[in-house]
Amino acid sequence: MEPDNYYRQARFLTSAAKFSQCPPDEGYEVAFAGRSNAGKSSAINVICDHRGLAKTSKTPGRTQLLNFFELDEERRLVDLPGYGYAKVSVSIKKDWQGNLATYLEKRRCLKGLILMMDVRHPLKDFDAQMLEWAAHIELPVHVLLTKADKLKKGPATASFHKVKSALKERRGDFTVQLFSSLKRLGVAEAHQRLNAWLHRA
Ligand code: GDP
């Protein structure tokens, strides 16, 4: 099978509301995180060439769950809860931050984190916190600057360089690229990163 077609195999496996409900901690996993509305579901769907695979974080009941997608017997993608959905209480927010932290810290098969940031508003508090956690647990992070089609080439490139140098100043294994689900920009680059983390390289 062509490497680019590999991600089409993604199938919904299961949801976990807490760490104990995650599938067995075996093989290789890459997780996707981002603030609500950053374009996470769209990115997963385009990367897997599968329209309805990941549901938007606005879908009721999906917000607090970790959603697992199986690629093959050894490999999975994980859609982490979108952060910042307005209409939930502080206690629920704390709860799912706790779940997120537990997953990131304890999941041994987790090989990398794809962090979605809107190219027009990168490096918000949540993003900085995720980078901090990732550095702490030595988890590599690949940033997708999403909705790149919303900016002209010049400003998009400027945002890319700004984020790249901000990441360089932090400790941690961080990379970044421009991405657009609408224009399918950056899909091959994202596949390459996933291949490396999932030991398909
Ligand atoms: P999530 O909450 O992070 O899962 O974000 P979604 O994938 O649901 O996207 C949030 C909104 O941004 C939706 O209205 C999408 O149509 C829009 N969106 C997502 N990706 C892109 C993109 O690449 N370009 C543009 N123009 N809009 C996008």
C-alpha cells in the first residue's frame, strides 16, 4: 500500500472517559490536541482522508472523551478532548485536564503529540501549557498551524517563523508546519511526521 493511503485505514476503535478505559497500552500511538475550534477534527479527517471520522469538539458528549482510531493492530491515533469549550463548568474542565494529564504522563505507547494552533492565534495559554507538559515528560510535539488558507502567503510564513523561533527558545523536542484542511496543504508533511513516530519510516 502507498504510504499516503495508509491513514485511510483509520477506523473508530473506542472512547475512554478516563484513563482506565483506554485500550491496552501496546504498540504505537500519536495523540492530537488543541483548543476548541483550532481545527483538530478537520485536520484528523483530512490526514485520514475520511470526512466524518473525528467529530467536532462541539458535538455533545464527545468533548470529555479520548477517542481512539485504529490504523492497524499495532498503531493508533488519539483525538484528545478539545480544551476551552465555553459551556462547561470549572469542575468538569478540571476533570478533563486531569484525564489529559494522566493520559500524557502514563501512556507508554504514546510516541508524539500533534498540537493544533490556529495560524492567526498561536501559542495561547493552553498551547504553552501543553508544550510545558510535553517537555517535562520528554514527549515530542509537532505543531500544525491550522487554517493557513485564512492568511495570505506572507503573513502565514511570518507566523510560521515566529512560532518556530518561539519553540526553539523553549526546552523540548518541537517542530512546526503550516496546515490547511480546506486546501489540503501540508498533509504529506504531517504523514511523514506520523510515519516516523509510528515507526513506519
Ligand atoms: P476543532 O474544534 O478543533 O475540532 O475544530 P474543527 O475541525 O471543528 O474546526 C473549527 C472550525 O474551523 C470549523 O468551522 C471548520 O470548518 C473551520 N476550519 C477547520 N479547518 C479549517 C481550514 O483549514 N481552513 C478554514 N478556512 N477553516 C477551517
